[in-house]
Amino acid sequence: MTQVLIVEDEAIVAESIASKLRRYGYEVLDTLPTGEEAIEISEKMRPDVILMDIHLAGKIDGIQAAESISSQFHIPVIFLTAYADEQTIARAKDAGPFGYLVKPFRERDLHITIEMARERSRLEAELEAANRELDSFSYSVSHDLRAPLIAIDGFSRILEDTYAGYLPPDGIECINRIRQASVQMDRLIEDFLRLSRITRAPIQIAPLNISRLAEGILQDLASQHPDRAVRWNVEEGLQAFGDPGLSEIALKNLIGNAWKYTVNIKNAHIQVGSLMQGQSRVFYVKDNGAGFPMEKVNLLFIPLQRLHSHKEFPGNGIGLATVQRIIHRHGGRIWADGEVGKGATFYFTLPEETG
């Protein structure tokens, strides 16, 4: 039986809600008038769901109580309140509620909201457990796979240093290839682990200056490759909202790809800009490099799928998969357009507001 705690400072309203819940077969643990008591009882009794009014007796309101309960005990909180003004709703959203019902509400709406909150709580608990298992697995993969790679690289180095004078040139070449392969495998393992971490990393939304980020990335690439003569244009005033760290990773991958795939172009050119698609702003990174056949566009964002040989353009096929996951975690979209020998354009969206 689902156990429910009601936090409501109007006794008549609290009892009315309790009666409705009992008719649906819920167990009402208690009705409390203050947020302080709600926190104390939550710690002791750990209810399945808490129904919380926002304006309460006591020193803290329902939103502050919900934030404390959610962070400490991970109990789903549903706000039941007569207040629907924008400021209150904005504060309530920050508390991460599992529901928000404005009084007066229908009995069935309350029942459905509780059941949906319970299901969401169950799914989140399963996801958290799966993430813990994935963390453990990732550590195991990192440790167990890297140990033999370190051994391969180490013994190859010893073989090269000790017996180089006894080996023919093709023998030395074999050793070099073994060491290069071990380094490449180590990088692949690290990229997979980074992709896994990005999928689960918490997102902190903040204002983004896309223009400044892109300009900085391009200047860094130019300083790292002084032999390259690449022209670039970055549209001024590109603004969005997103996680600064993850957004920078996505831009580095997209711009880094444009830089890489224009290496054989005499007049290499990279553009970072935006266009309007309906009411939404779409950002893009465009180059005049190697491009790709459009019939294979669906392979671009699949890990390890590469449309060019490693010899022609080094890489392991993880970068674009990483970008896609970052954009999707922001609720955005990413797609591409290209033509062999005429370059590629990657389009993506990011939130234009914090809501």
C-alpha cells in the first residue's frame, strides 16, 4: 500500500485530502502543518509520496521543505497549492517536484498524479542503480583493459631498446606498429569512458557565448598547427543556454572535425554561424573539406562508424557520438548535410532560455 504524507497547515483541507486518498486505498501516515515537521517525519518514516502545500505555518515554506527532503531522502514531492503565479511556479520548478496541482483539483487528478510520481520515482531509482553498475563496469573496463596494454607497450619498448641492433628494419617496424596500436587502443578506451560519463554527467544550465567559445577553439587550433592556413568566420553575438563544460566539448569536436577534414584543402574555410528555422535559432559549423556521401549520413553519430579511413583522417569515431549525446541531453537536435569533396555542415540547437 502506498504511504502518503500530507503537509498542509489548514486542518480541514488536510483532512479532506486524507479522506480522498483513503477512498483510493492509500495509507495516510500523517497530516502536518509545517515544513520543519515534514522534514523530521520524512527522515523517520520515509513515506512513498509527500503532498506539500507551498505556504505553510513555521519558518520555512513548502518549497524549501521539498528541496531539503528531495536532496536528503529522495522522496517524491507533489505540490498542492492555490498559488499559480509565475514567480511561485519558477521557484517550485527549482525544487524538482514530481507534480504540481492547483487547488481546487479533482480527486482523480490527484490519484493519477500520485501514481505517475510513484512510477517516475521507481524508474529514477532503477536508473540510479544502473548508473552505479555502469560506473563499476567502466572502472573495471578501464583497469582490466589498460593493464595488458601497458604491458604490451612496456615490453615492446624494452624489446626495441635492448634488441634494436639485432632486428632487421621490418622487425623494428613491427614493434613500432605494436606500440602505435596499443596507444590507439588506450585512447579508444578513454574516449568510450568519456562518452559514458557525458551521458550521466549532471547538467548546469548557464548563459553561453557561442561566438566567443568558437573563436577561442579556432585560435587554439591555429596555434597548435602553425603550418595550416585556415580562414574562418564566426558570426558575432551567438547566444544560447547550456552546460558550459559540455557545450565546449561539443563545439571542440565539431570545429575540430572541420579543421581535420580540411587538411588537404588549399583554401580551407570554416564558418560558425546561425539561421532561423521557424521560431527557433539553429547554429551550424560549416567547412569546405572532404565532406561525406548523404546516403551514409545516418552513420555519422554511431560510435566507431567512420566514413573515412584512419590513414587519411585519424580518429576513432567517438567524437560525433559524444556531440549528439550532449545536444540531446540539452533537449536539442543535431543533423548534418554534406557532399563528397565539397565539405560538410553540422546543424544543432540549444536552449534559447533557461526555462
